[in-house]
Amino acid sequence: MQWLALAHPVLIILFVYPVIGATIRLGILARERRLQINPIAATVPVEHADHGRWATGGLLLAVLLAFSHALASTQAGVHLWGKAAVAASVAVGSFVLLLRSRRLVPRLIAAWGCWLMLLLMALQPLPGAAEALGETMIWHSHTWGGLLLLALLLLTMAVQREIASRLWLRRMHVLVNGLVALLLATQAISGTRDLLLH
């Protein structure tokens, strides 16, 4: 159980955080290319989007691992495995649909479906869920902070194709990912706190 508990933070630290760092760097380079500040390769914006997809997929896997550990560590979890397996399958299927869809509306529906399944899993009677439900401050709850973080990344993925062609979406993208960076910092703090408490 202790090894399973470590799978979630290890994946975040060794994969998600470095990929997000590379995504931010590539995003800055893509902006410099668009403003003709830096004559870099035309592939950089594509690499920026690809890294964003990898980071979101890694975070989704980490969240599913965290829920698996919560289910495995409680007696009530035995009765929830069936529901959790269905919700996880729908979440993964929705994410795959998000990756493959070319039109905006199906991508938005797929992103919403993926996040909704994770929300339903979080609302199950799992260890820490009751405390998380009682938290009024998103940045204080590791559960709700993680779900908000994933919601923002899924939304960014859903509108990724439209960002380059619409100025207001580019501005929203920068603001949303500023919040993502803040949430990543608070998640690191609250996750470390939770590991030390358990």
C-alpha cells in the first residue's frame, strides 16, 4: 500500500512537472516566433501543444492512480471498484476522444466527460473525501486543487486548435496557465503535507 501511495507523487515529480516546464518554455518560444522576436523553427508551436497533451495525460494517469490507492486502502473501497472501473474507463475513453477529435464541440464534450467522471470518483466515500468536501479553500485541499488543475488543462486541450487564430483565446490561455502554474505550486505543498500526515 505504501508503494502504491508513492506511485502518484513519483509520476508527478518525475514526469508531469518536467514536461510542464518544457511546455512553458516552448510556449514562450512560440510567442517569440509569432511576434518575430526569435526566428525559431516552425515546429515549436506544434511541440508546445504536444507537450501540453503529454502533461495532461500524465496528470490524468496520476489522478487515477491516486483514486486507486484511496479505493485499495479502505474497506468501503471493495464495493466501489466496479463503479470506479466504469468511471475510469469513461474518463480514459473521453480523453482519447479529445485527442482524436478535430471539431471544437466534440472536444469540449470529451473534456467535460473526462473531468466529470473524475469528479464522480472524487465524490465517493473515500479516505480524505469528506475532509476535501468540507474545504472551502481550493488551494488548501489537494483533492480539489488537483481536479481544478486537470479541468484547466483539459479545457486548454479542448480549445488548443483555436488558440492560434483568436487573440482573446491566446490571452485567456496565458491567464489560465498562469493559474495552472500557481496550482502546481500549491499542489506540491499540499501533496507533501498529506504524505507527511499519513
